[in-house]
Amino acid sequence: GQNIDQPTEMTATEGAIVQINCTYQTSGFNGLFWYQQHAGEAPTFLSYNVLDGLEEKGRFSSFLSRSKGYSYLLLKELQMKDSASYLCAVSPMNTGFQKLVFGTGTRLLVSP
Amino acid sequence: DSGVTQTPKHLITATGQRVTLRCSPRSGDLSVYWYQQSLDQGLQFLIQYYNGEERAKGNILERFSAQQFPDLHSELNLSSLELGDSALYFCASSRTELNTEAFFGQGTRLTVV
């Protein structure tokens, strides 16, 4: 099975950089996803990593190390609107890409 | 706006009842996914349909069922409702099964009283 761990909550200041970690134990997976979810709203796709390394997308970057069972989401130049939950998810092997197993999410609070 | 439409937005019903949640995927998307999000369990995959056929099943209870119609909209039926079924139910869609990006609807908030 899959076991995904993320910190429950983090706080950071506007303009700063924050790294949200995700560790997982899984027998194999297609790739690792990060989603953003504002309170009461739909999750929105941020990134997908299938190979080890860093994927950069504007202010957001995501890193994956399969050998270490570890990923992180890096948010730069934080803005107040980045206050949201960040969900790490894996797509288990031998399933469609979207049969995702989500972690419980990290709630990020950005303060002025 | 993701282009995925879910109705109704809110639903309050009594224990033992049956409800139907509806999802219209983005135009051209063939794959539909249903997720349940409760406070204590996070986002849980329920079931996936692709072009009318069931493709993957997650932790979906036997009291729950779903289908995807020829026009590609999907319905999730929840019966014999229990208090613990209170949750946000999300539908997501993607163009094919191989797409890595899925688009989520705004969800249906179900409250069972």
C-alpha cells in the first residue's frame, strides 16, 4: 500500500521561500503529484514528477527522489494568496494516472 | 473555472436516504473520477470511468455506485446514507487516462443529518 506523510501545518511570511516536504512508502508508483487547495474549493494541479530531479514552474518547483521516498514543493516569493493546503499524491503502479492516493495535506499560512 | 460542473453544490438529507450527485466533465474529456473528502480522511479516490466504462475502483462502499453516460456526464449514487457519509464529493476529468493533469469541479457538499 501507500503511506504518505506531510506536515500538518506551516507558516511563512510574504516574500519568503517555503519548502513543503512529502515522504511516502509505496511499492511502486507512476509519478508524484502536487495539488493546491484553497479552503472549501477544488484542488488545482500544480506539478507532476516522474523522474528524479527538480521541475520548475514559475514560483513553484517540485523535487522528487525515488530512492529516498521523498518529494518537496518549493514556493518562492510567497504571496498572501498562496495561503492554502498543499496536497501530495502518488499514482500507484499499474493503475491509471489519476487513481491518486493523497496525503492529508499541509496547510500553509502566509502572513504579511 | 476548471470547466467541470458539479450539481448540486450543497445537499442536506437524512440518514437512510439516497442521493444522486451529477458531474459534467470538461468538453472533450473522456475520463471522469470521483473523490470523497472528509475532515478526518483527506481526499480519497472512489471510482474512475473512461468513455462510459468503469476503469478503476478505490475505497468505494457497496452502498455507493456510479455510472458514466453516453454524453460523458457521470452520476454518483449514494444510498442508505449514514452520518459518516457527510463530506465534500469532488468530480475530476481528464482528456484521456494518460493525462497527468486532472481538472476538479467545485464539489458537492453533502450533509447527512
